[in-house]
Amino acid sequence: MKPDSAYNLIPRTLILSAAFFAPTILLAQPDLMAQGASQTQPNPPQQAPASSTAIQDSATNAGDVGQTMKDKIFLHKAAQGGMAEVKLGQLAAQKASGDDVKAFGQKMVDDHTKLNNEMAPIADSMGVRLPKDLNKEDQAEYDKLNALSGNNFDMEYLSFMVKDHHKDLREFRQEAASTTDPTLQTAVANATKVIHEHTVMVDKLAREKVIPVPQRGSVPNPAPTL
């Protein structure tokens, strides 16, 4: 073969090689462009699932709010009840025919005035507005007692005190067990002991006058010291 013939074969080989590989290069280009586009596309935002800790915290906060509302309701009712105990006790100390009933009425005035004074700052710190007047039920009982005298007064007063103290004792024990506020819990536990003492006293006076009282053993023990 002549030298110039060999030289002429080289360009043809390159041309054939280029022609053979060109479709492959052209076919590969769309994939590369698509890949580049996908890399530049921002990831769609995904909302992270709520963690179990966040759910527990939310439930705890809801429980705290619920208990706080219960505490406020209790404090308002306790203030109303304490005011009634004082006013009805003052009436008993003046109008009762028996010295034992007079003495019990005076004890209600002394003890519940003290309890009211202890509860008032706690209620104020929790934003509870203290009542200034008796509620309808207590006002009706006050008016009824004020119209009575002698033994009729004693019987009605003791009957009301039996019912009222058993109800109060139950509610105070429930609050002492449920509240998570340490200051309120201590105050309620101490008040429960006083109300328990009153309940035992009024049950004894009622039995002496043959006034129905809850069955023996229905008066729960006072709350333990915290």
C-alpha cells in the first residue's frame, strides 16, 4: 500500500467512529438534563409527625388547666359555705334554747372565721372573686331559722348542720386528694380536720335530740397531715 493511501484511511476511520458513537451521546443528553433538573428542584415540604413527648405535654397542660378550674370552683364554694357557717352560727349563739347548741354555734363562728381568713389569700392569688352575700339556699335557711325560736330553732339548726357538714367533709376530702397546688392542698387538709371535728360534734348533738344522722362509720377520717 502506498503511504498516501494509508494516510487517506485515517480521516475515514475517525469519521466512522464519530458517526457510530454520536447517537449514544445524543440519547444520553436528555437523561443528563433530566437529572440536572431533578437535582435543582427543591424537595417538597413534609410535615413532621407530632412526637409522643409533645402529645404528652399537651395532655398534661390540658389536665393542669382542668384541675385549676376545679380548684377555683372549690374555693368559691368553700368561701360561700364558710360565710354561711359564720352567719348561721351567730344566729344560733343568740337564739338557741340549749346551751350546748349555743356553744356549738359560737364554735362555728370562731372556727370558720379562722378558716375563711386562711383560705382568702389563696383564693385571691388564684384570681377567685370571693362572694359577698349568702347564696339562695343558705339565705333561705337563714330566713327560716330567724323566724323560729326555742326547741324548734335548735332542731332545725342541728338538722341543717348535720347535712351541711357531711357534704362539706366529703368535698374537702376530695379536693385535698385531687389538687396539685401544694399551698392549697395543705390548707384544705388542715380545714378537713376541723370540719371532721365539727361533724363528729354535731352528730352527737343531733343523736341526743333524736335527729336523724348518717349511719355510724359514714364520717370518714380526717385527711392525713401533709
